[in-house]
Amino acid sequence: MSHVHALVEERGLDAQTVADRFDLTVSEVYHALAYYHDHPEEMRAVKEHRRELHEAAGDDPRIITGPEDLLES
């Protein structure tokens, strides 16, 4: 949800573009945005958890913070 929010409301992409990029319907994009705005405490907690993970990853290379951290098989 926070990724959809960032793309639509921070980067200015339209809902159809985001839907196409992630194989979603436009309705699902708007549902994600509604959920984001209806649950601000949860979204803040998720953001804080990600920040903590990134800080910890600086000290421990075994912590995965995104797809770029995964080893290729």
C-alpha cells in the first residue's frame, strides 16, 4: 500500500499506470490508497519498521531489506 501511495500521490503517476505496472485493476489501486489513508497509525508503524530494518542492515549484511539483497541462484 505504501508503494502504491508513493507512486500515485508522491510521484504523480495516475492510477491506471500503477495498475498496469503491477497487474492490478484501477479499483485495487484506489482500494490500496483508501486503506493507506484509513490506517495512518499502521502505515507509520510499517514505515518505522522499514527504517529500523535498513539501519540494522547496515550492521548485518544477512538482513534482507529488498530484492536487491537476494542472492541469485
